[in-house]
Amino acid sequence: RRAEVFCARHRELLEAAVAANTTFVASIRSASEGALRAKQSFLRGLGQAVAMHEALSAEVAQGASFFRAVGERIASLRARASGLAAERHDIVCVLRAGGDGAGRPIPRKPAP
């Protein structure tokens, strides 16, 4: 009879341990799944941030190229404007001197 009581008590304790273990494993799985979802969400956000960075980097490179070309064009236009200003200055000097640049006087139209 003592063995039966021992076995019954042992069976009760074992069933309680199995139930506690089942609850523990379920809670660990739940926590692990939550952590896994959080990790996946973080990685998804990180991937989106990397994609956005790559897109913005490409746009910045295009913008830099555009503004470099604009700067070169502005430098070219400034050089041209400087050359035209020098030409105009020379023409004004010749006209003020009363000649056409070849030593001949410019005929003046009579005032009406």
C-alpha cells in the first residue's frame, strides 16, 4: 500500500511538473516569437532606411553632377562676358577717339 501511495504522489508531482514545463515552454515560445517579430520589424525598417539612403545618395550624386555642369557653364559664360566687355571697351575707346579703328574718322550724321 505504501508503494501505491508513493507512486500516486509521484504521478501527481510528475503531472504538475509536465504542466509547469508545458506552460514554461509556451511562454518561452511566445516571448521568442515576440522577439522574433520585433527583430524582423527592426530589420525591415533598417532595410527600408538603407534603400532610402541609396536612393538619396543617387539623387545627391545626380545633383552634384548637375551643379558641377552648371558651374562650368557659368564660368564659360563669365569668360565670354568678360571677352565681350573687353571688346565693347575697345570699341568705345575707338569711337570716343573719333575713328573707326583703322585710322579713318567716322562720318557723323547731321542733327535734324
